[in-house]
Amino acid sequence: MSGIPDRLEGKLAVVTGASRGIGKGIALELGAAGATVFVTGRSVTPGQLPGTVHETAAEIAAAGGVGIPFVCDHRDDDAVQRLFELVRTEHGRLDVLVNNVYNSPAAARRLGKPFWEVPPTAWDETFDVGVRSHYVATFFAAGLLIESAGLIVNISSPGARRYLHNAVYGVAKTALDRLTADLAHDLAETEVTVVSLWPGIVNTELLQSVPADSDGRRLITLPGEGTFDLAEAQTPHFPGRAVVALATDPGRRARTGSAWRVADLADYYGFTDIDGRVPRAE
């Protein structure tokens, strides 16, 4: 099948960092499956990249779902706490938390650089929004998720297992997968499922700015990693469909504490990207 049936009616999800990119794709797919989706992020007006929390929420609504924008800087713990207080007060439940927020523009400036060319400030940028922010959101959401036997998805990367992009990136993704494992350990006596999700190369708004060459191909070269044809990349909807598949799987607890490739989940659950492919580039 190309998509997932509407099986999330009455469920509520929070997707962090959903103004654009992977977060937006996940929010749209959860909305299409019937969930009410809180969309968080800082963007209220388009900047160098298109996309705002309000636009994502509007697209969810246009597709027949319910999107709720919540402007939030995930470095602000008080703002994150207010988010989940609002979820409890107005909806009384939380079924899916997707920790996706990440400082992609800052990270993109340091792709393929050896550690001596990556300043210590990059460590803080990557860990504050991308590891710590995920812990904070999960901390404030925990009570709601325990009550609903919910699902926590941390958006990670194969960089947790092999060298990818730079040393800081790899250490951060390794830490995130360790966080997934340890959260699952602490939640072992509950019915909450915690997983890391590994998308491959995703054709986000950032990569969409890569121009075509004289042959019409959009190629991106990552120093030390190779050259990739973006025609082989996945859309942001592909990881979104993985989240929906997990959220609708009554047996998902068997996956808790581990990291899963989106393409492997596609093989298991039978979903594809929006063009019918199962992209495997990573």
C-alpha cells in the first residue's frame, strides 16, 4: 500500500520542529491518518527557508486533519512546559511525541569538516537543540504518555553507528540513541514505546535549493562521504509514514529501546514514499 489507513482518529500528537523538513512531513502524515497534531517551532514568518508552524497546521487542515500551531523555542524549558500543560488542559491526552527539532542550517555549515575545523560552539548548537531538547520535551510529556500507553519517536540517524558529516554530529546522534534505550529502560513497566528513527537522505527544503546540473541531475557532494543524486532521496512524507505505521501497530512494544531505519520499516509494514518507491539512500 502507498499510505496508511485513517486509524488515528481521536489520537493527539506533538511533533517538534515541524515548520519544515522531516518534522513537517511527519506532522502531515499523522494528520492525514486522523490525528490532531500540535506543530511546534520558532518560525512564524518564512526566512531563508520556507515554512512556518502556521503553514504546516494549515496544510494539515487542508488535507482534512486538525493541526494546531504552537510557537516554541525548544531551548526555553518554560515554553516547553507550557506546551504540555496546554495539551493536558485542552485535550487531556497525548498519544504520540515526535522529537524532531534540530538546528539544520547551523549543522549544514559544517558538513564534512574535521573536528579541528568545527568550533566548540557547534557542540552546544547540536546538543542543546537535538539532544537536550528531546529530553526536556519527553520529561514534560511523560505523564501523559504513560496514561495513554503512547509512542515516543526520536529522529536520529545512521550517524549513530558510522562516521557521518562530522564528529559532533555522530556523537550527538549516538547520545540520542542512548537516550532512546535508557528512556525505554525506565519505561519498561509501562506500555510506552520509545524508538529512534533513522531516515536516509531526505529531500528537505534545504536540499531542494540544490540546483540541477547540465544533465538535469541534482547532485550533492558531502566531503569524505561521496556524491549523491537527490532523485534517490526520500521525501519528508516517508519517515512520516513510518511514524504512522508505528503508531497504529498494536505490537510496537517489541521495538522499544532500539533504532530503526525507515526503509526497513517500509519493508515490514508495506508502505512506500509518495511516489511509490522505497528509497534506501543514506
